[in-house]
Amino acid sequence: MPVTPPVTPEEVLARLRREPDVEAPDLVAVDATDRLLLDTAEDLAARRVAVVDDAYGALTLGAVAAGARDVRVHQDLLVGERALAANAARTGLTGTYRSLPLDGDLLDGATLVLAKAPKGLDALRELTELAAAAAAPDVVVLVGGRVKHMTLGMNDVLRAGFTDVAATLARQKSRLLVARGPRPGIQSSFPRCRHDDALDLDVCAHGAAFAGTRVDDGTRLLLRALDGAAPDARTAVDLGCGTGVLAAVLSRPRPDLTVTATDQSAAAVASARATLARAGLDRVRVTRDDAAADLPDASVDLVVCNPPFHLGAAVVTGAADRLFAAAARVLRPGGELWAVWNNRLPHKAALRRLVGPTRVAASDRRFTVSVSTRR
């Protein structure tokens, strides 16, 4: 049966769910920052709206329900795109928005930008540069977040692209930064690339990519141990590839190894493609995928992985366990998962349970590199 669209934005917000992301009583699909952004936005029906990092669709579908007719959205995480699509279907609003990459087309002629504050300043800097360069001269940029996560550095980043930047009063522990007046002559400086002398590799990164152009210590430890990884492997996957450093260093000395780099972050995928192109490694396939869902079962000889171990400020295991389970699914019997993880986390037991026999290949005071063989 066709879905009857809700009448008001509040009715839309009431129907939203997090799925396919984790659902739990204490996890919400619409938060106080979403509501503050929508309540502060004026004349939505007359605006060309660009939405950035809408977690589950509240900003996009709320704007549509308020009358906006030209709504474009970019979500870095694939799970967010899928949640938005599911919520649009649930509310009868499928086809009312366009999903686009984070580029000039997303911001072209926009008169209103609604954005959730990113975790890092470089992600905000990339958005600022794109908006200043491509949006309409009368654009209003609203960047919202929890008060405890908003910093004065965010004001400085926005001022580099806009002449007028102000903060709203807090409401329910959320606050907005409001930017107007794009400065002339601003151009995007992303992706940014930096040569890593130790790896002899140009590392390229878009603003939201983990670690930026820096190679984190865990990745370096894993790279030092990878020389002997599955020497007979014909196929390999860099699972959660980030900027593509593992895929590049793994592929470079092994031209007969077919390597796929995959990540659910759009910024990571774009960064990895840039890193691999600079290295002349176009033979590495880079895909945007959630936990290797598009790869066939038992199709890979080697998986390398530096999984996330933070969710916000909390140290967690769930995201890594999900990647370990994905590695177990795509590995052939006898295939190997080479992973690096923080010593504080109980990953060795999970690796044995999810993948198979596990040994330590390297360690230091902070990180462990493990090798798990698929049963």
C-alpha cells in the first residue's frame, strides 16, 4: 500500500528510525541539534537547501516537510544514506531530495546550508571552502552541534570563508554557528596531500578522513609487520581503508596481488582514490561499502584492517567486531586477517571466536598486531 505523507515536519520527525544502524531505547534518530537547526532555518519554502551530514534524515526530510523543494544532501557514512532512504520511504517522501558528493554541485547556488558540526576542523574547513566558493552570495550557513563539542576553532574556520560569523544561544545543550557573507576568491584546498618520508608515499585526505594526511601509529606498526603476510595470496582487501595507506603499501611490491580497498565513509573512499592515484596504483579497486557487504563469501586470501576503536569519546569494541565478522565471511578457509588494535581492548578473544586461531605478530606499549587464520 502507498504511504501517506505526514502533514507537518513534526509528524515526519516522529516517524524516523535509525535502521539499518543500531536501534536501542537510548539511541535516537532525531536529536536536539536537528530540531534547533530546523527551528532556526527561515523561509525554507523559498530556499535552495544543501544539507551536510544528516545522521538519519531529520534535516533533509524536515526541510522537505517545511516546504523546501530543492534539497540536496551529502552524508559521509553509507549507513546514513541508507537510513535516510528508508525514512523517506517510511514517510512517503522518496524522491524529494538528491544525494550528492561533497563538491561544488552540492553547494551550487545554495541559499541555506544545514550542517551537523563535524568531529574535526578539517571537515568543517572543506565545507566552508566549498560553500564560500559555490553557494549564493546571500547564503546562510547553519552549523549545529552539542555545546560540549563546539570549539572557538570552529568560529575561526568559518571566518576564513565568511565575513559574518555568530553563535546562537544554547538550547537543550545544543548551539548553532551562523555564517553569512562568502569571501571572494575562496577555492577548495582538498584533498590535501603530504609526503610521508618513512613510507615514500604521498598521503592524500579529504577533510573528514580519519587521521588526515598523517599516518597513525597503529597503522605504522601493522605496516612494519606486513612484509610476511600471506605470501601466496592472490586477492586482498583493505577493510575500512581510510586514506588507502595500507592498500598502497600492500599493493606496491606485489603487482600480482589483486587488492580491493573499501570503506563506508565517502571522504575515506575519495581520499584513498587520491592516495592510490598519486602512487600510480590505479589497479587497486576502491569501493564505498559497509563492512564489505558487496564482496562474495569466501572470496579473499588476505584481509588487512585497522578498525575504529572510538565512538565519540568512548572506547568501544562493537565497530571492530563487526569488521572482524565481515573479514571472516569474505576470507577463504586458511585465509588470514592481519589487524591492529589498541591494547586496552579484548579483541584477541573476539578474533578467535569470529575468525579462528589468532597469534600476535607485533606489539608495542599501545598497539597489537594480530594474525587470525580462517577456520
